[in-house]
Amino acid sequence: MSEQKLEIAAGNGLINRRHLLGLGLTGMATAVANSALAADAGLTLKIPDWSRQPGPGASGYGSRSSFSEHIQRASGAPNPLYPGGGASRSPLHQLQGTITPNSLHFERHHSGIPNIDPSQHKLVINGLVRQPLLFNYEDLLKYPMVSKIYFLECSGNSGSLLAANAANGSAQSLHGLVSCAEWTGIPLSTLLDEAGVEPSAQWINAVGADAASMGRSIPLNRAMDDVLLALYQNGEPVRPEQGYPMRLFVPGCEGNISVKWLTQIKLTEGPSQFRDETSKYTDTQLDRSSLQFTYPMGIKSVITSPSGQMALNRQGLYQLTGIAWSGRGSIRRVEVSADGGRSWADAMIESHQSEKALARFRIPWQWSGGNAILQSRATDNLGNVQPTRASLLAERGNISTYHFHGIQSWAVNTAGEVTNVYA
Ligand SMILES: Nc1nc2c(c(=O)[nH]1)N[C@H]1C(S)=C(S)[C@@H](COP(=O)(O)O)O[C@H]1N2
Ligand SMILES: [Mo]
């Protein structure tokens, strides 16, 4: 099928998403066959070494191909004044689908990763309850569990987009504090019901067993909703980095309140005013007042390919793809622009659209060698639309660098280089 038959969906080369199903792929295969694969067109494939003799046998615990070891989380340099503190970012530009492999889930630690022996770990539920309860790990494994796919995003993710000058960053360095996994655990409401919540209790206060004793307060009505005591992550016990042997998981909300290495839940009338809900994780507004307890993460999307620091090495059809998520619901629509927001085309949303989970979108894009500005704009089932960076700045200023969810702009220049810009 020739490229002339492709139906244009928006300016600067965006092609109707229906061409992804066959037509567009033919176009892309042709582009490749014209160059790289042409030499092999005679199908005179050599028998490679790995086909000549048996490889190693089965193993107790798997590892990835040595040829994909370049796919890594990126962490900043350790700070001696902040032992164990810091973050690592998921390589969004190198991943596909919507599930983040456990080894590549982003990390954020305030005092490093405790090495917890589950047989010595305790979870206590106390405060304003009829019966304080003490659980050990083995007891908890006997409770009925549920499994749900949810994203987790640090409220500081993408915060550098509020800086005056656009950073020379990648999808990973700018937006890699988001990941998505299947979390399996006990609905927190089950355990709170067992302890018997007193009518005067309005908040839960969750504390971790790490050296930071990190704590957060959460209103009881949210805690009784879809919050989990998570014990498994993508089918295996939660990783030490993610809170082994157990963490709180608060779907859709800033990652900070999903307290890892959870050891205490205390029910109280009011919030505890922990460090991480007073001096940190509050949103100071233009009038200098600060919003506290701003939990849900806003509707957001980012194009992961092509994305910052990549280079397009040929003109022709590209499969533009990215991820979208909403802390309040599910993704209904993702539009893509190649002309800096002047015209938009609907992308194909590929994945099963569940609440508070990542969705993957794709659309064919024809790059003809000119300048382009690629953007994506997500809409959720409640009608929330991802705002532009400029409108977020006008509304909230840039004193708070938390909860940035504005539209990302990737510029493509005539050399094919992709950079982060403000458009
Ligand atoms: N006990 C404890 N819980 C914690 C943290 C921590 O340092 N200690 N970091 C928080 C922050 S800021 C985030 S964004 C998420 C990160 O979870 P992850 O490391 O599993 O991605 O955990 C939260 N829970
Ligand atoms: Mo965070």
C-alpha cells in the first residue's frame, strides 16, 4: 500500500490511528526494507552460533537478556548529608505496554531501604479503635486479597518543567517518577473493620519502619475506599525497594502517602501533621497560601517515543507512542499534535482502560524532515483534560513544584534531534 493512501488526521504528518492496524505497519516495514533489510531480502540467512548448540538449562530465578542490560533505572548521585535519600527513575522511553517490571519500578527513599526480616516485622493498628490489633506477616498472608493494576507517581514527578528554562532531559529524567504494577493485598477496610473504628476517628496515620519513620495522615473515608495493604507486586512479594514486606497503597494519589515498610496505623480525630505533610508535599499558591493534603495526581500523559534526547535517523513513518494516566479515573482519550498544539488527532488507546492505571497510546506519524513539536493531551472519564504548561503556571505559579501535570512538548529539528521545549 503506498503512503499516499494514508489518511491525514492532523497537521505536520499525523496519520489516522486506524492505519496502525495493518496499513501503517506496511508503510513502516517498507521504510525499513528499503534500507537495512534489503541485503537479507534473498533470505540467505546464516545459521547463527546460538542455533548450533544447546544453551544453559532452566534456572531458579530468571534474568533478562544480556543484550537488554542497558535498560536501567537512573538515580542521582548519592548525597552524604542525606544517607539513603533520593530517587531513581523508570526508563519510560525504553519500556512498552503499561506494566513496569519490578526491577525498573521507580524508587523514592527518605532513609534508604531497610532490610526487614518478615518474621520479625509487626503491623499494629491502634488509636481510636475498639480492639487494637497486632499482625505478623504470616497471619496477613491468610487474609483474602484482591489484585488491581495501579500507577504510582511521586508528586515531584515532572517538577523540573516549572523551571524558567527547559531542561535538556529525556522522558526518563523528566517524567520517570511514575510506574505501574499489579498490586495484590488486603483491602485496608477489612483490617480497620476488624479493629473496629470508633465513631470519633476521622483520620488514619500510617508510619513506616525505615530509619526515616516516614509517616502520613489520610482521611478515614479515603482509607476505607480502595486503599490496600499491598503484599505482592506483579505477582511476587513486594520488592524491598517498594516496601517489603508490606506497604500502604493509596491508588491515584501522590506516591508519598503510600507508606512503605508499613508498621503502624493509628486512628485519630485529626491529622498528625507529619514532616512530609507540613514542610514537604504541600502546594504553595500564588497568594502564598499553601494547600495541604492534595492527594490525587492530575490527568497527565507523555510521549515516550520519540522523546527527549532521541534522534530520528530517517524520514518516513514512525509509531508515536506514550503513556497516560489520571489519579481520579480512567483514560478516555489521548490526542496528539505534531504542530505544537495547533491541530490534534486522536491516538489509539491500546490497553485495557482501568481506573488509576497507565494507558498506552499510539498513532502513526510521518516525519518529512521538517521541524515539529510533538505534544499529547489526555482526557479522563470524568472529563478532566490535561492542561497546558502555560495555563498551569498562570493558575498556580511555580512556588510549588509538586503535582505538575501540564502538556509536555518535544521539539524535533531538521536533523531529527528531539529536545524538551516550552511551546
Ligand atoms: N516509609 C517510607 N515510605 C515511603 C517513602 C519513604 O521514604 N519511606 N517514600 C515515599 C515517596 S516520596 C514515594 S514517591 C513513594 C515511592 O514508592 P516506590 O519507591 O515504591 O516507587 O513511597 C513513599 N513511601
Ligand atoms: Mo514522592
